Amino acid sequence: MKKIFHLGTCSTCQRILNEWNAGSEYELQDIKTEKMTAEQVDEMIRLSGSAESLFSKRAMKYRGMGLHEKTLSEADYRQLIIDEYTFLKRPVLVDGDAIFVGNSKKVVAAAKDHLGG
């Protein structure tokens, strides 16, 4: 799979996508308008090693739903990401067995290097 999961309304995602300049072989999926499937989330979990590594604790709903006061399991993280796109750390670049999750400078630079940029 050669795919980039992003949020079309997120200026940070847009900036990173422009910086990456990924080729047309990468399919873009706006996770707000095209819901992620359980299979897609499971593949990202497999590649990243855990559902928690994909989960954004910076999402507004994290505190709003009181999740910061709970101990969440891997199954909880997985289901929350499937149910609510806002919990996915983004953007996520998947290229075969390589995955780059989130918008930290280190991850963005590593993905750019991977893309040949």
C-alpha cells in the first residue's frame, strides 16, 4: 500500500504534504471525508507496532470525553481511532512495510528522505 492518511482541513497536514511532494503513486485519503476502515487501521497498527503509537492525545475530544482520566488498552485505542478520525496522529505515510506517523520534525524529515526528497 502506498497511501497518505491526512486531514484536508488541517493546515499542518497541508504544509507537510507540500514539503513531502509525494508522487502520484501515493493515494491521498482525507480521513474526514473518507472514513478509515478497520482493515486500514489494523495494517497501520501492524506496521507501527501498537495502536497507542497512532493515537493522538492532543485531540480536543481526548479530554472532552474524559479519556485522559482512564487507562486505555490497545483495543480501546484501536476502536477510538476507527470510530473517530480525530484520534489518528496525522499525517500517516504508508509505503509497503514503512510507516511514518505524525508531524514531529524528525518523522517529517525521515518521511521526506524516504520519498527521495
